[in-house]
Amino acid sequence: MARVLVIDDEPDVRWLIRVSLERAGHEVLVAEDGLRGVAVAMKQHPEAIVLDLMMPVMDGYGVLAELAKDPRTTAVPVLVLSARAIPEEAERATKAGARRFLEKPFDPDDLVDELAGMLRSE
């Protein structure tokens, strides 16, 4: 399975994602804001990232921009989770570098399936 970095400012959401992905056999790293998430990505070299868009310190779009700048992270696939489930938001996230978009609240099984599909397509 994969090493997955979860970047989300909501503790309950981080917990749910972590537990769901660990049950599926993934190694999970966590960060509670975008700035810390970028730092973890640079140090730990995840194979995939699950990213919230609306966070303090650095939002998901800032994270996507920083990841795109660095050769160590530019190819890491990102699955975006967002409570703003409108087509324009999904399109904006995709244009910014996200590979997949899933709306909150989400079904943990859907998250695991989306991540698996994203990793298979790499």
C-alpha cells in the first residue's frame, strides 16, 4: 500500500481519514494546516496526498502551488476534499493540480476507493 499524507485542519476529519486509510493498509502521515503539510511532504515523500481546501495558515490552493514548485512533490497525486461541493470548485482544484475531488461529508469507503483509483492511474 501507499504512504499517504492527510492535510486537514479539522481533528475529527483527520481522525476519520487516518483510520479509514490505515484499515485499508496505508501508512498515514498527518498535518493540521497547509504550511505544516508542505513541510511534511518535502521531508517524508508521500506517494499520495489527501488535502482539504479551506484551512488557516495556508489553504489547499497554496499547498497545491507549493507542491507544484518542487521536483520532489510535483508528481505526487492529490485528492482534494472540500465542503464546497460546487462544479466550479472542483474545476479550480483540478486546474491547480489536484487529480481527484471528493465532497465533504464523505463516505470513508468512497475515500478509500478514490485514493486507490488515483494511485492505480499513476
